[in-house]
Amino acid sequence: MPEGVRYKVLCYLSAALVLGTAAALTPATAQFPPAPEDQPAAKGKKGAAAAAPSMNGNWSGQLTQVGSQTPYKFELAINARGAETKYPDLDCTGKLTRVGSSKSYVFYVEAITKGAADKGGRCPDGTITLARQGDDLAVGWFGAVQGTTVIAYGTLKKK
């Protein structure tokens, strides 16, 4: 495995481990209130320029699953009411629940609402970590399918 891919995989695994531990220990909604970028902007608020860039919007790109050579299309919509995922190539959709954030990252738990692997579909529930990088959105996905760890990553562009 090339060194750059190995580094990304380790970063995503670390983020997933932290996320899983935090989610298991406390109720997520009580521990992590919505971030400022997920709330309507307050007019005249000072210091807004210092806030992390918003991840709200419609995003699209491809995810590459570790161990696979074929990426698949991925779409993400984030707004003040919530976040949803779409996997057009796999005929799946999901709902994201925000469970945490840091200065640079936002963490979600994904529940597949169409095409779930445990109901005959192709997509398992998982976790998603996002990081805004300029005009792009870096995505890390982590989950398990029939006892096997699955990791995917990619970069999305705003639609």
C-alpha cells in the first residue's frame, strides 16, 4: 500500500475510533450542540470571519473504498435542518446525525434509509468525518459489513 494511502487510512481509522467511543459513552445530542455554521447567521455579529468555513450546501464527488479500484458516486446535502447522503451507483440514500465537531472536523453517524445492507441492499450504516479544505470537502467513511471493516474516502466539490 502506498505511504500516502496508508496515512489516510490511519487518519480515518483514528477519527472513527474517537467517534465510536464518544457516541457510546454519552448521548450525542446533549454532548454536542449544533455548530454555528448549522444555524441561521446572526446579523451584525462580530467575529464571524474567525469561524470555521461552513460545510452547508450540496456536494458531490466520488468515494474510493480501501481495497477497491472502482470509485463510486457520492452526494451530500447539508443544511440547518440536517444532512443526507446519496450513493447513485449503489441505489442507496442515508440520513446523517451530527454527533460532534472540532475546529477542523464535523462527525456524523449515517443511517441508510434506502438500500440498507441488512435489508437486502448494498449499503451499510456507518460514520462520516468531514473537513473543509478551501472549496472542497474531504470525506472519510468508516463502517462494518458482515464483520469486515470497510473504509472509504474522497473529496467533494460544491454543486
